[in-house]
Amino acid sequence: MTSNNALSSKAAFMETATIRIPEDKKNLLKAIASLEKRKMNDLIVDLIDDYVERRKESLELLAIPGLYEQVRASSHEFRKKNRPFKRCPKKTGTLSPPILA
């Protein structure tokens, strides 16, 4: 997590963003901030930093030129080749028993 000194030095470069969250989550965040004697904004910045850090590997992979498009194309090709049987239209009436070999 980021230290308070680092946060205060970054304060001059911060932008304003409006987020909408459920009231109960806002109240919980406010209570935690109060208990920790911190600003809600600082908690949110830390949460964003933690979230990005957990996904750093994915972000690095997405930065490889063309990788995303290759993965999408491969995924599409895989699904195309490995589709289960084509769906048959629903039959009405009685069902015939399966043929045993």
C-alpha cells in the first residue's frame, strides 16, 4: 500500500472522478476510513492500486502487440472446431426409443 507521504505528494496531480456505489458500501467505506483515521479517497486509491497490481500480468500480456487479436481468433477457431452436435429442431409428438447397437 502507498504511504501517506506518497499520497500527499500525489495530491496535486489528482483528478476528480464521480463514482456511483450502493449506499451501504459507501457507509462501510466511510466507517473503515474513520476507524483508520484516513480519507475515503485514500482508501479508494489504495483499492485501485491493489486491483491493478493483481492484474498486472494480464495487463502486460495485453500490451504485447497483436496478442489480444491472436487469442480472440484462436478462441473463435477452437469453438468452431469443437462445437458439440448441431442442435436439431424440436420434434413434436412421441419420442422413439434409442437404437441399441
